[in-house]
Amino acid sequence: MAKSDENCSVQLIDGDGGFNVDGIDSFIKDVKLGECGLSYAVVSIMGPQSSGKSTLLNNLFGTNFREMDAFKGRSQTTKGIWLARCAGIEPCTLVMDLEGTDGRERGEDDTAFEKQSALFALAVSDIVLINMWCHDIGREQAANKPLLKTVFQVMMRLFSPRKTTLMFVIRDKTRTPLENLEPVLREDVQKIWDSVPKPHAHKDTPLSEFFNVEVTALSSYEEKEEQFKEQVANLRQRFFHSIAPGGLAGDRRGVVPASGFSFSAQQIWKVIKENRDLDLPAHKVMVATVRCEEIANEKFTWFASNQDWLSLEEEVQSGPVQGFGKKLSSIIDTCLSEYDAEATFFDEGVRSAKRVQLEEKLLQLVQPAFQSLLGHIRSGTFDNFKEAFDKALNEGEGFSSAASNCSQTYMAIFDTECAGAIIEQANWDTSRIRDKLRRDIDAHVATIRADKLSELSAHLEKKLKEALSGPVEALLDGANNETWPAIRKLLQRETESAISELSKGLVGYDMDEKTKEKMVTSLENYAKGVVESKTREEAGRVLIRMKDRFSTLFSHDADSMPRVWTGKEDIRAITKTARSASLKLLSVMAALRLDEDDSGEIDNTLSSALLNVSNSSNTKDRSIVATDPLASSSWEKVSPTQTLISPVQCKSIWRQFKVETEYTVSQAIAAQEASKRNNNWLPPPWAIAAMVILGFNEFMTLLRNPLYLGVIFVLYLLAKALWVQLDVSGQFSNGLLPGLLSLSSTFVPTVMNLLKKLAEEGQQRPTTSDPQSNPAITSKRIRNSSSNDMTSTASSAVTETEAGAEYTSGSKED
């Protein structure tokens, strides 16, 4: 390591490619680079051997790199890569002096280190000085242009791109103004950038995204030393605060902290050393490659901006374009013909390869438009097919015939339109789009077929449900011996009608017998399911149905008139008849009988076990106990799946039914007994005869004295009024003891009420007439009062009777 008071330098990489780890670590400690954080810059220089690179750096940055001794001849001075710190420039600036290129010491074929060092410099530097002679501007091999192209390409592949400033330093400037030299140099750099293949993510990224290109010129150091130093001093000022906004490296990216610079540089060099496929092509092939690629890029740019192509691209976004393939093929052919004319004198292999690449790029550019056109053709054809297919079906054409004819017609139309979209230069297969169209058509036909069949099935199922649910419910409600035969007949009739309508609806679908039979079977099963579902629903309410039937038959006569229990009815017989009818309802709903009828056996079993159970229960001989036919979970000869109410459940339901209907029977018996009592309140005939014989003398006394008759008549009127007011017959209708208790509690208030009303009538009459002297008037007043009281009492009795009737009705419902 060479040191001085103001600066120091170290060989970072030796001539054999070895990385000086210890030297760089010591250097970083000496210059205290780790304390700089991100406030530092790296400058490197590259150029041909013996072109004055070290001299320029020493004069520009105050470094002490070894310079060539012109008196000893031109030879290699700098080996490997050297690193030094600039003197007096802030922020901290590191300078790398690279081994010159094109040196005779390494020979013509050994250029690997040149490429590696150049790539390393671009990877770690913020500013790269490219030293070149003024007279080399415009020449292919000058200024390391081929090497720079390869470095650009490989750097994007190896590292995350960073913003680097490329400063081209033109040495030994001639009379040609810099303003004339700079455009030529910038154009060369741009061409190099454009020709470099880029990753997809940076395909359209401009050179300015990764590099800032600067150009400066210096006079000859040997011939115009003072002018050279003056120009270098001016150039030095541009490196002050180079990383500040607006500086030479003001917009750099991906900066590594100063403390990690050593490790970062070491890893970058390791990656570069391990990359073995970095050899430059031969000079001739390289020139052909660069130039043919430039021509190809120019033609691609011309095609991309061609108005005819842009018009086609814009039109195809909105819909199909007539003659698309022919027009686009003509534009592509023109572009390729111009390429052939300009690249005809270059290497044939490179020229052909670049032509293929150009053609691929052109086809890749137009392929989205082509695919969009095919998509429009496919979607348009499919929409037209759907419209024509629906129209054919609406006009009454058979489904299969309409589907076949429309499919063939519109597939042919699609093939014709695809033929007009084919590009001559492309060998693109449209079968995938055609297959997709075929699948779409088939899927649409299948969907319409499924919808039509589903609609037909739904219509028939709805019709079946409406035709079966109500009648089945009515037949089960009126259960008798003909219920299940009637249900089977109804099911058969409606099912045959639905199957007939289904067969007519399937005409034109060209369905195979197996599918048709499957639909018929499904329809038959649905019809059976409706009957079964309805029967199970009714079976769940069998107890309510039984009670309703019992109530109807028990409380109404043969003419459906409500029964009045007068005492002449045979309640036992009526009860047995009503229970038998209710048991018939239970036997009908005990099992499904859609296939065969064994209702008689179930009916007999229930009748013998439930209706005749009283006789067997009264048997005194308990030594022989018959087997209970209802002690089972299934009926004999009935499948478990057809069983709706098991024998055990029937027994439980019947027991509950009897308990809930006994109250109705007891109420009828009580009403009958009360009616009998109401009709027999008069004394017996023998008592009446005894009263006449024994009371003959008293009767004769009344006849001899008329005054007694008046008194008796008044007493009769009073008794009649009390009889009506107290409602004696109504009170005794509920029994003797309740009647006596009721009369004892109301007798005195009633008498007081009558006397009060007589007193009020007496006060309203004039006192001149004696009310007692006219018995007729008195009798009339008593009758009026009695009539009013009787009306009030009758109203009260009706209210009590209605309340009692409501209570009785509520009890019956419970």
C-alpha cells in the first residue's frame, strides 16, 4: 500500500484476479470510510492501455497512481484494479484505476479480465470515466464500445440496476468543436443500449433510467500542459458534492452503506469471476451482430409507429376487421424487405438470425391484435348462433334439427372469417379458438336442452301435484273401504296423462330410449312421492281427523242436523257407530297401499283388538290370555317403508282418542238425563186424583162464596208473577237440591221487588179511587210488573244459559 499525508492507495484486485481482502479492510480503516454512512461516492476510469488514465486521475483528484514513463517506451503501467481516496473533495470520494484494455501483455485472446474489471467498475461505481482519444470517435472498436455493450447486458442480468453516470473524457481534443463531437458519441452510446437484449421488466426502459451520460474534452497533456491543467481544474469542481441533488451522481440508487463497501465489492467480484459465459464474440460477428441488431430495431420501431398498423390495431379493439390478415401481412413483408436490403452485406448467419428475431418480435407485437380479432370473430359467431337457434325454436323447428343445422352453418361462417384473418408470415393454429367455439355451442345447446326439459318436467310435476294433493286429501278424509282403490285409480290416471304429455313434449329432441325411460320413471316416482307425502302428512294428523269424524257423527243425525238429547236416543249405539267410523279412518291411514290392497286385514285386526276389547276385558277367566295383535312395530305382509302408523302407535292413538272423546259422551248422557227430569216436574196422576177427591169440599166452599174466588185469583196472580220472576222450572232443571238453594236465596229479594213496584204504582194513581176496590186494575198492575220482572229474569236466564253453553262447548273442544 502506498501512503501519503493526504491520500493513500491500495491494489484492490491484482493482475490475476485475486481480491485483496486484507488490503481493502486496512484501507477503509485508514480513510475512516465506515464513518461516512451513505455520504460517499465511487469514481472509476476505464480505457485503452497507455491512454493517460492514471495521469488524468492524479491531476484531477490528487491521487498518486503510478504513471507511465514516456522515455522508457509505452508499456503496461497499472495491473489489476487500484483504489485511492481523492484529496480535498467532499464528500469522501473513492477512485478506482482500472487496468487498460487492449494491452499487448495480455494478448489478443486474453480479454476476460478486461471484461470482468469493466463490469465490476460499472457495478460498484457512481461515476465511470471512459478515457478515449478524440480521433477514435465514430470508430467501432474505439472507447471500448463492444465491451461496453456486453457489460450493459450482463450487468442487468447479474445485479439490480443502479443509476450510474458515464462521463466520456475525450483526450487530445482537436479543432473540431465539442458541440459536434458530443452528438455523435451520444448516438453511439444510445445505439449500444438499444441493441442490448433486456429482461422483460426493462424491455422498454430508456438508457437514462440507468445511466447519466456526460461528455467532456481535454487538450493534449504533452503539447498543451497548462491548458490541460486548467481544464482539469474546472472539471474537478464538478466532483464536489457529487451526490447532492443536481450533482454528477445526484440521482444514484441502491447505495451500499460505507461500512459494508468492502463485503459488497468482494461479493460482486466473486459473482463476476464465476460467470464463465462472458466471452465477447469474434470481431466480425460482433460488428455484424451490432449492426444487424440496429437495423432490426430500426425496422421494428418503424413498424410499431406505422400508421396503417396502428389503424388496424385500433380497429380490431372494437370489432372484426375485414381483410385484416392480408393488410397486416403486406405491412410485415415491407418491413422485412427493407431489413434484407440494408443488411445484405453482413454475415449471413448473423443476418438470418437477426431477421428471424425481427420477424418473431413483429409477430409477437401483432399477436395480441390477432388473438383479439379471433375473439371477436368467435364471440360474434356465437352470438349469431344463439340468436338463430332461438329463432328456429320459436318457429317450431325440432330441437335436434335446429341445433344441428345452426351449428354446421355458423361453424362454416367462423372458418371463412378465420381464413381472412390469417397472417402469411405466421404459422398460427386457430384450432384452439375453433374448438372453444364448438364447446361453447355444444354447451349452449346442452344448457337450452336441460332448461327445456327441466321446464317440461317442472310443469308436469306441478300439474301432478295439483291433480293429486287435493283429491288424495279428500279421499283420506272420507276414509272407507274404497279409499285406497280410488287413490290408486286416481294415481294411475293422472300419471298416464302426465306421461302422455311428456312423450309429446319430447318429440324433436332425438333422445335415446334409456334417457326417455329415465324421465318417465322419474315422473312416476314423483307422482308416487306426492301421494306418499300427502298420506304421511295426513297420517300425522290422524288423531285430529278421528276426533273430528267422531264429533260429526256423534253430534249430528243422518240428515246432518245437530242432535237434541231428548232421552229417546241410544247413546251407546251412536257412540259405537262413531267410534267404528273413526277406527276406519285409522285403519286407512295405517299403511300405504299403492301396490296392493290389504286394508281388510288391517281393518279386521284393529276392529278385533280395539272395538271388541271390552268383551275380552270383562272375561273373568284370566288363565288363558290371548296374544295382543297390536303388540308389534309392523303390520303383517306390509313393508316397513310402507308403514305409516305401526300397530303399537295405533293402540296408543286409540287410547288417547277414547280418553279425549269420553267427555263428549258423558256430556250427552248428562244432557239426556236432564231432559228427562225437565219433562217430569208435575206430580204423578194418582196424586192429582187424590187432591181432587180430598179437596172437593173446599172447592164447593169457594163456589158458594165468590169473595174467596177474588182472593184466590189475586193470590194466583201473585204466585204466577213469583213463578215467572223466579223461573222455578229453570231452577229445578239442574236438580232438586240446586233448585231449592237457588230459590231460597232469591225468594225474599223478589217479593220485596214486587211490593216496591206496587207501592210506586199506587203513588202515581190519584187517591180518590181505591185501588183495592177494583180488583181488575190491581190484577193488571200486578201482571205488568210481573211481565217486566219476567223479562228481566228471562234475559238473565238466557245469559246464564249461553255462558253455560260456551263453557260446555269449550270443554268439548278440549
